Amino acid sequence: MSIVNGLKKTYSENFKLEIDQFEIVEEGIMGISGPSGSGKSSLFRILLGLENCQSYEWVWGQDLMHRMSPAERRIGWVTQ
């Protein structure tokens, strides 16, 4: 099981990304949808380790993904 908890990132007074908890599927394909400017790419950049985040925890099995470098996470992202 892969769970992300307490993800919070403030970009400006007008834009904050806050996700209390969500599960990432371990098999198959997962998609995130939303209107332009809603934080989809920002979320992926944080999960890939390419962008810092004020606080979050990402546990995948026994691994603490939020403490790994981008290369150690071994995940990829394909944009539209």
C-alpha cells in the first residue's frame, strides 16, 4: 500500500496545495484530473522529488519515499 499524508505546499497567498491523505495504486494506471492551475503538475513534481514541500509523508510498503532522492524513488511521469 502507498499512502501520502499531510501534503502541504504554499506557493502564494492565493494558491496552496493541501491534501490530507490519499492512496496511490500499486498496480495499473492512476490519473489525476482537474482544471488548469489546480496543482496537478505541482503534486507530481513533489512526489517525484523535484520540488520541495513544507510537509508530507509518503510511505510505500516499508519505504519512506519522502526521504529518498528523485533517482532512488524510481518513478516516472508522462505529461499529456
